[in-house]
Amino acid sequence: MAVPARKVSKMKKRSRRGGQGGLKTPAIHKNENGVYVRNHHVASDGTYKGQQVTSK
């Protein structure tokens, strides 16, 4: 069983858990056509990274 030999201080525990929060809302930006797009998603006009991938 994994049991710590000594008590972990509050500072060590909090610094380890500091990156667990994450983003609360998805990151949204405008692409070159002026359409709002979520990261790693196809835009509503059918473009992805400046290329047409689906038809409207």
C-alpha cells in the first residue's frame, strides 16, 4: 500500500493541485471569415484551419 512516510505540507499539496482547475468555458475565437469557432472544431460555415471541409 502506498502510504506517505511524512505528512505532506499544505503548500506542497496545493502546488501539486494547482493545475487541476482547467477552463470553465470552451475557448472560442473568430476565424479569418469572422465566424466564431471553438478550438479543434469545424466552423458553422464548414471551414477548418482556413480550408473548406464540408458543404453548407
